[in-house]
Amino acid sequence: MIPAEFDYRRPDTAAEVIALLAAQPDAKLLAGGMSLIPALKHRLLQPGVLVDIARLPGLDQVSERRGRVRIGASVTHGALERSRELAELPLFAETARLIGDVQVRNRGTLGGSLVHADPAADWPAVFLALDGEARCVGPKGKRTIPASDFFVGMLTSALAPDELLLEIELRPQRKRAGAAYCKLRQPASGFALVGVAAEVSLDRRGRCERAAVAITGVNPVPFRAAGVEARLVGGGLDAVTLGRALGEIEELDPMADLHASAEYRCDLARVYARRALLAAAERAVA
Amino acid sequence: MVLRPVSIGARIKRREDPRLIRGLGLYTDDLRLHGMLECAFVRSEYAAGRIVKIDSTRALQRRGVVAVYTYDDLRGEVARAPCAARMDETRDVEHPLLADGAVRYLGQPLALVVAQDRYLARDAALDVDVEIEPGPCVVDPLAALEPDTPRVYRSLPDNVNVRIPPEPEALAAVEKAFAEADGTLSLRIVNQRVAPVPLECRAVVADWQEGAQKLTVWISTQVPHQAKQQIAICLGLSELGVRVIAPEVGGGFGCKLPVYAEECLLSWVSRRLRLPVKWAETRTENLMNTTHGRGQLHDVEAAYRRNGELLALRGRIVAEVGAYASYLGGAIPTFTLLMYPGCYRVGACAFELVNVYTNTMATDAYRGAGRPEAAYAIEMVMDELARKLGIDPVELRRRNFIAPDAFPYQTAGGATYDTGEYEAALDKALDRFDYSGARAAQAEARSQGRLVGIGIATFTEICGLGPSSNANPLQRTGTWESAQVRVEPTGNVTIMTGASPHGQGQETAFAQLASDAFGVGIDDVRVVHGDTDVVPHGVGTFGSRGLVVGGTALHMALEKVKAKAAAIAAHLLDTTPDRLRFDGESFSVAGAATDDGAERRMTFREVASAAHLWNVPVPGQEPGLEAVARFEPEGTTFPFGAHLCQVEIDRETGQLEIQRYVAVDDCGNIVNPLLAEGQRLGGIVQGLGQALCEQVVYDETGQLTTATLMDYAVPKATMFPEIELDSTCTPTPLNPLGAKGIGELGTIGSARCLMSAVHDALAPLGVAPVEMPVTTERLWRVLREAGA
Amino acid sequence: MQIEVTVNGERRSADVAPRMLLVHWLREELGLTGTHIGCETSICGACTVHLDGRAIKSCTLFAVQCDGHELTTVEGLANGNQLHPVQTGFWEEHGLQCGYCTPGMIMSAAALLAEHPDPSDQEIRQALEGNLCRCTGYQQIVSAVRHAAGLTSGSR
């Protein structure tokens, strides 16, 4: 299928991108294009201008310094899968490997995935679980959006149409802490029927000091399971305790489609939350 | 005796491959003709309704748009879309090339846009203003049979395409058996609708040459000769002016067996514009408007004796034909009737078949075409019976197998089976699988609460359909196949076959036959196919007939050539043909290698040269060395197999893992094991796909939920373990090759084998049989309801 | 828009419409019809080519995005008459039937082996998850890639 006609721009600086977005209200940013281009081909979207930001300098960096992980918006899933900088944080490669397929991972970007805010995308769960921050720039300058404020609706992020995501910053817990991502893939598309990113920190006695559980694929907007997290603190991370803590996930507001009913998604959320927490706990003691 | 490698039976790598692995294969969409225009269809966005308006004004205003055609342009110019299986003439309905006032299924072509390139054609198609007044639609086949349901055709108040009642004698025999039975078993068995999804979508290039008054159509088709006939009929042309070429065809699986409306329409447009035109289907069009497969619902009752003997089967089969009867669509379910008894001695069989119209895409052949549905049903009956009687499913099958000495065997389904050694295949599979070991391991796993299941399917199917007396006259061809063998002056061989392939490897297998016949190298044989101007006549590749019927035709032509070569050699060697012997490479005079000092021997190549040079004429013979042959199959072949698999289901999520799959198949003699394994592996996975994840889903308004590959799940490489293959060999006496057919064999039993394992895994929970596809949610739901 | 792309080692300049998909540009403008189209949703992988050495789906990329980059298509994989080991593997192991998915499969497999010269069967299957094949059931494709891996390690 064929996209409608559009103009194509490839600015060299973020400032030019911002200026273009300001001047062209029907412009759309193009990064990896893995969601955008199929939508254009089916003419679900017909922007007047595509602004290609895949090559903006400085957005393809990954660094890990003093516990702070910074990932440029145009870093591809594939780069994160292979990243040497993040080799000691298996969460990233683990999540990346579960996205789409090799070819999609070689083009699709972390920034694109977050900003597109597909309710079944994977990175949003990681971004939420690790209390990430998104650095953006717009006509009024730079600002930082915390992950908790980032996803505002189905396919809608807090980024204004005239803003550009530059990078995200994450602070994974390091001391007696571990994180993991578990996912059930939709058999055709590979998107998440459910995806759970969990991070736990243990105290010296192996009890849960802090837990983060972020769930994607279930609600129209990815979310943190705050009630579950609160119930986990202070307890052990054994199956029984987990079962109790996960008995109810208060935030559930499930979607339903051909591949999973609302009921099934709710149950999957519980099962995968437990699996992710157990995997995270295992890494925490390792 | 000259020693040389014999190619029949050897694992010879394919001669098709060098071009394909370098990206140099020529598929229909790869074709570019000077001045060629591109087409795009405007299709109905509703499953049912009345066309109020189709306005092309805006579309025609676009630069680069050449024409927009609707039904009004076709009126009186073309006939209905080809349909060779009109099951009940009193219920016949026409499928027009473009919708004529009413729309009856989602995606029905409304208009055709012709433009300078495909980008413009797509733009313009979206500019055609269509107004449709949506009408009530019916999607579910059982609902369609209810009274007061929306009608697909006004003229057919019951939405029935054909209703075939059981034969009275069969019915009487069944009733008798039921009366005498120790027990009966009732099952509803569903074979969901699936999409064939060849990797290459359909494509057509039509090129009318005004000067020559000649139409050439390149089609991604399994049946170029049938397409030629049908296009000529549809357009009212003499077939002398129509040439169809099937270039490289990127998979068919039955869905490129129908001759489609689009193929006729493009032909018409090219003739009208006197320019070449192309249409390449999109994947969404393919999922929506290329024929689907399966779509059957059985209500079956089985009568049995306490000892497990299956006495009789009766019931009703409701088959979805879709919104119109596709080329052979209406006839496909009759193969299910024919093959219902499987490889068992079933005393009597009586089914009613009801083909139903719904507001959905038409169904037609799909790998197995009616036989996997039968195998699925009878094997499910076996499993359920085994469970009910507490007999091991393997043992139950043994008790019911048709014995090897009972062939030819007339079944209650109406077929005459050629040969079979069902128990031998089963034993081999059990051995390879270590069935008793696997059962012990399963018991151990079950005691730990794990859901491990072992599945079994023993099956047979029908291949190489014949005789021609059973063919449908509207198909304009019998069930034979043709072959022409032309020996060049060098002794190199050109073969022309009507069995036009789409991935099967005829260029290799057929060259092997010629190589062995004449003692020439494989690379000195060229196999030509898929061009109706070059290959005199042909029927096509479907129903696992390539080697069985096409290969046999070739064998016959090779024998004719060899006989003529012998006559020539005999004359030149001053002897008679009956005194000659052919050692695979040379003719020599039996018992007298030398007579007067000169060696009395001629190679085949020398004979070929003499046949063309003709400086020493051979009395009673014409110059040259070639022959045409047609093989008419008087009976059909019945390959068979025994498959076993093991699965484990995740109790919490319903995720299923296939842990082992063992397949023992018997397709008679094999020309090239490498190709045969490829056919079997592909077929097995295609059947497993239906069981695991594939389903065409319409919502109640007739919209297609599975309109892209984001929702229609085609099996992926990660879903399967390494499949273990083994085989037995029971040749058929019905053709000189002893070959039984291989193309569909894998698909026949594999879907059921997997489902058998799934149900076995769930057996401790005492749940009712699960339907295909066993998506994670479906299994999760069963597990939950069982309180697992 | 004017672009310059190196395709199979040859520098190409062209004026392309922004909406021209890479796969159409390769096929229609450059005549490199070995790269096939099997879907519109970036699932089937028949259109897989290498962009700067990495496998990507050319149906989900505009030609303009490739400006200044290097592309390899199946036509550029062999070294003259010397088949790439993956091509040889596919031929030897009957890794193809209808051949339509084959160019994409081969490009994906070649990219895999460039990075992981000795993959396990499971790694091969995972690497080919973005390529659908309807004919082979994948098994002989896995054998083909294994064969190619053997050839590659043998030559070192």
C-alpha cells in the first residue's frame, strides 16, 4: 500500500526541528518509522511534512555513569540489545530482544516507541518501572517529564506536538536490587498482550525494601501497580506473598481484542507481574 | 554394463535454486512492459448493501489517471467470473467481475482504476466516491441456515448453495449399524476458516496486442491452461488468441487454483485500452479477497461395539462457500465426504452436506482441500472413542485399521483405496517416538501436576484425482496431465509439462526422470512449464498430482521416445528392436557385442543425432525424436501416514509448547527424497499453523478482524521444534512410477495430531474437546473453567 | 528529492518522491526485483535488505531515508559467480521451495552469521522470526543456515 504525498525534511539540529514543527502544524516526526510508516501506508495518517530526526547528532548515545543510564531518543532497540554500556543491566537487552523482530529492532527507536505511546509497546513499562525522566525541547526551551506523567492516553504522550524528545534518563537501583521484563507476545504482531517490568530492592534479610511494577499491553495506558508495590514492601518475595500482593491490581482497566479478552489480560497481568518480580528478585540476590 | 549414478531416488539439489537464491527469479510483479499501466481496485467497505453511487469524477481529474471502470462498462462485454463447480444449477448465482448494484462481501470489487503508476492508481482509487447503503448481513454459517435470516441472494431464501442428502442405501446401512451398536458417540467438530497466505500475493499482467489480436496474460496461478480457457470464455475470445504464462509462482496452496475475476478483468482492460496493464494484490486484499480455506462444521455420530470396533458414521456437514461459489469452492467439501472413513473399516457412512452462502469471502481449495477436514473428524472420533472406552488410542486404531491384504478396498465413503500398510507406519512412528517411554514420562509429569499430552493421528488421503469422467465439464478439462519430450540433435532433452509448478520442484524431479530414461545428465535436460503457447495442453498443479499424474505422463512420453530411439538404433545397428538392449546410456545388440569386428553399440546421443540428421532414413519412421503423452488416471492414489507429537501446556497462561513431532509418511516411491521431505515439512507446519494460531475472523457486521499479518498469525520459525521424519514405502500399482502424491500429505494429519495432544494434555481435567486454533486464551479459559 | 545511495557497491544518484518506499525504488527504478513484497505491515520480511550491514525491511523505509547510506540487496550478496555461503546453504539443504521469501530469508540469515558465526538452532529460529515462509516449515531453512555457518567457519 502507498502513503499519501508529503514533504520530507531532514534538519541538522534540534533547533531546526523545533522551528519546522512550529511552522508546520501538520508535520510529523519520523525516527525509525516502524509504527509511523505502516500507518502512513494504510493512510491512517496523512501528515503534510515528515521531519526525519533519525540522524540528529547526539541522540544516538547510550551511557551509564554513577548509576544514571542515559539513552538518546534515536537509539534503536537493536543497539540496546547489543549495548556494551548496559551489559550489566540485563533488563535492557532482555526487553529489546522481545520487541518485534531483528529487522524492526534495527530501525525502531526507544524514543519513537515512548512518544508513540502504543499501549502494547514494551519500553513504556521499563521507563515507568525505573522512574525514568524524559528530556525534551520545544519552542519554550527544554523541560523534563517524569515517567509518571509521560503517558497520558491511548497513543498519547505528554510531549506537545511541537516538542522533541532528546533522551531519557533512568536510575536503576544497584544495591541488592534487580530488574526484569516478562512478556507474552501477540502471536502475529509480537506486541505485548502483557508486558511487566519489575524492579525490586531487598534489605539485608532478603525482604523487599522497594518494588516497582509497571504493566504494559493491558490498559490503554501503561501504568505502575502502586497498590501491589506497597503491599510488597517489607515482605519476602516468595510465591505465596507475591500471590497475596497480586491478588488485586487496583489500576486494571483492560483492553480487549481478538487476541486477548479483558478477563484474560487481567489474569495475565497478575501472572506476568509475579514472574517479573521473581526474576527481578533472583537478580537482586545474585 | 555401464555404471552411472541413477538419479531417481537420489537427493539431488534443485535446479530452480541458482536463480532464486540470487534474486533472479521472475515473478509476475517483476515484469515491466513498455507503456504498462498499473491498476488498483476500489472495493466494498461493507459486507452487504446496495450501491447507491460510484462517482469517478474526482479520480479521473488526477494527472496520470487513464480510466476508471465500473460494472456499467462491462455490461454485455464479459461473462460472469469463472466457476467450474456449479453444484446445483437450480441454485446457480452469478459472480460479476465488478459489483452490479449489490455488494455481498467485504472487499468485493466495485471499480478498477488504471493509472500511470501504482502510486497514482492508489491515490485515484481513494478518490472514487462510493456510496453504499449498507444492508443486513449474515456471517455465521449456522445462522445463515436459520429462517428469517438475512439473505445473501434474494433468489435463495435459505442461503443454500447445495444440499446433498445421503444415499438411501447408505442411510439404511447406517441405521442398521446404529441399531446393532453397543454405543454411540456424538461430536460437533469445527474446522475453522483459514487464509492460505502464499508469500507472493496474487498478481496479473495483461497485454493485448492489437496487431496480432493476441492477449498474453501473466498470472501467478497454479493452472495456466485452465486460466487460458476461462479467460477466453469470459471475454468471448477464441482461445487461439489467448496465451497465459505462469512465471515464477510464489506459493499457491490451493488459492491460486481458482481463475479469478481480477484476472479476467485485467485482460478485458488491456484489450480495451490496447495497452499492457498490471495489478499486484496487496496483503490486505489477499487476506480479504483471495479465497479462504476450510470452514466446515460437522455434527457427527459414531456407532461402535464395546471392543472398539467403529461400525458406522452419520451426520451433517455444513460448509461455508462464502458470498459466491468460487472456481471449485462448492466441490471441495465433497472430498470430505469421500474421505470420512480414513484408514478404518467403517461399515457404513451417511452424511448430509450443506454448502452455505454467507456475506464473507468465498472459500476454495486450501492444501488438503476437504481431506484434512475428514482426517480431523475421524481422528477426533477415534480419540474420543478411545477415551470413552478406556482403550489406548493406539490400540483402538489398530483394531480398526483396514488390513494390508484387504486392498483394493472399497470404503463406505465411496472411495477405492489402492494400497496401504497403516499399521507398519504406525509401528515405525511409535518406535521412533518411544511411545511407551513417552507415556511413562507423561505419567511422571502428570503426577507433578504438569499438563503434558501425547497426540496421534493415523490418516490417509486421496491424490491425483481421476478419472476424467468425474471432472466437471465447466472446468473444460479432464483429470489427465500432459507431457512432451523433445530430444534435440545433441541428445539434450526439452520437457514440456502441463503440471505448472509453484515451488514443488518439477524442474528437478522431472529432469531426474528424463536423465534416467536416456542416460543424459540432469543439466542436459530443460523442463519448460507454465506457458500455454509453448506447452501444448495441461491441467495444472494441485491435489498432489504433480508427480502422480504429470510425472506419469512424462514417463509415458519418455517411453515413447525411447521406443522410437530403439527403432532408429535397431535400423542403424542392422538389427531389430527386440534384439536391442538399453543399458541406460547406449543401445547394444543383445548377445552379439561385436559381429564383424565393429562394435554394435550406439549411445542415446548418437541416436538423437541420427534422428535429426536423417541421412540414413529409417523405414516407417519420421525424422526427429519427440513424443507427447497424456496420462489419464483411472484410479486415485491414497498415501498415508502416522504422526505423533508431544506438547506441554502452561497451566497459568495457556501457552503451548510443541516438544516433539514425529512423522512417518508413505507416499509410495520417491523420485527425490530432498524434495519429498520439503513437501512434508512444509505441509506439517501448515497443518500445525491451523491448529495453533491461524483463523480468519469476521465480526458480526462482516468486517474482517484479521485483515493484516499483524492479526492473522502465520506460523513463525520459533514455534516449532525440529520435526523428526521417517517413512515407509508402499507403492501404488496405479501408475508406473509407483508414486502416491506428497504435496498435501503433511497437512492432512498434523492439525489433528496436535489437537489430539492438546486434548490428551487436558485429559486429567476432564474437559470437553477444545477447538482450533488453540490460542493461549482459549487454553487459559479451558484451564480456568476446569479449575486448574 | 535528490539522494545518493550506494547500492551493492555502486553509487546511485536519483531524484525520488519523498513517499517512494525503498522497496519500490529498488524494484521499479533500479530493476532489482530480487527484493520482494509480501505485506504492508513489516511482518513478512520478504523485502529484507541490508542497510549499512544490518537487516531491515525495505517496505517500511522511504528511499529518501537512505540518502548517504549503503544498501546491499540479494543481487549484491554473491561475489561475482561465487555464491555467498548462505546462498550455498539454501541450495544444498533445500532451504527454499517457491523462492519468494528466499531473498529476504537469505539477507536475514547473512546478517545473523555476520554477527554470530556459529548460532544454535534456537538462535537461528529467533533471528528469522521477522521472515515468514509458507512452504518449508522453516526446518530446511534452519539446516541451510547451519550449513552456511559450517562453510564460514571452515573457511577461517
